[in-house]
Amino acid sequence: MAKSAQTGSDGSFFVENLIDGAALDKNQTSWLSSSPSVETPGTYYVQVAAYACDFSAGPEWSATAAIVKAPPPPPPAPAPPPTPKGILVVRGWNGYDNTTPPLSKVRLGQLITIELKATLRAQSAMSEDGLFCTLTRSGNFCRAYGGKALTYIVTRVSTNMIVRGKVTFSAEYRNPATKQRQTVATKRLQVLPRKT
């Protein structure tokens, strides 16, 4: 066995290219190299020399066979990070602090906060790749979450936010592996009629 297919005038591989070899028994039809060199990916060349039983003639060399050892397959890609999970909590806001228990109904013009309640791990993921989004009549309007903004948003319920009698907020995660947006939590609130 050699690392090059080049042979000399007698048909044998050049000595400097030899990797391994062995004398086979009379009826032996296979051979396994134990050379550590063949563990390296690449192309190796093999030939067999035949002699007369009494060694009165030979060697006669077989055609050279090429053996390709492929590199190992690459490790599987790591699984994409899971989508964080949580819930959105909406409360009234007086300009300084939350002033109400969690709301399920709001009024036009009301000042509110929207906060994502989630595990620390989910909060950390959202701080890097999170968005707060508000559904408007012209589509979703999103703002950065976490390290690029506060972990909650303050907004006032406007006419543009009322779609079919409700306002809708969501938290979205921009998955860094798949580059896709995934919804973490959604909150829909009924809009009460104006007080008269």
C-alpha cells in the first residue's frame, strides 16, 4: 500500500511512498492494514505481487487499485434555540406606575402598559432578539424589547389600534438560527365604548 500510484521499472511502488504491506499465506484472500496512516482521509493505492510457489519466478504485479477514504461527515447542526414562552399583562398607567390589576378591557384614550411575564431564560432570549408589537389598522407596528428598550411599553389606546372592536398586542421572537419571527405571547382586549 502506498500514498502515490507511481511505480518503478519493475512495477512496484517507490519505497519512499510505501505505507504498509504484508506477505500473505498461500490461501489468504484478504488483508487489513494496521498502519495509523490510513486513518487520515485521502486516496491510497494498493497492488499485489505474485510469485511462483517455489519462488522460481516473480514477482508479477497486479493492476493498481485506488482506495478513497472520505473525511468523516460534519457534526449535525445544533438545534435552533426554542421559542421563549410567556404571557402579556396589560395594566392601567398613571404616568409613574401601574395603577390597576391586569386588564381584559380598555377604553379609547386610556394609558396602559404592556409587559411580558416569562422565565428568566425567556426574558434573556427576548432581550437579545425580541419585539413588542401592536396591531394597527395598517398592519403590525413593532418596537425592540429588552436590552434595546424597556422590558415593558407604555402606550395610549388610539383609534388606529382598534381593529374589529379590539386591540391586540404581541411579543415576537426573532429566532437567530432560522431568521424567522415566532410569536411568544398575544393579548387581545375588548374596547369599551366611550363614557357619555
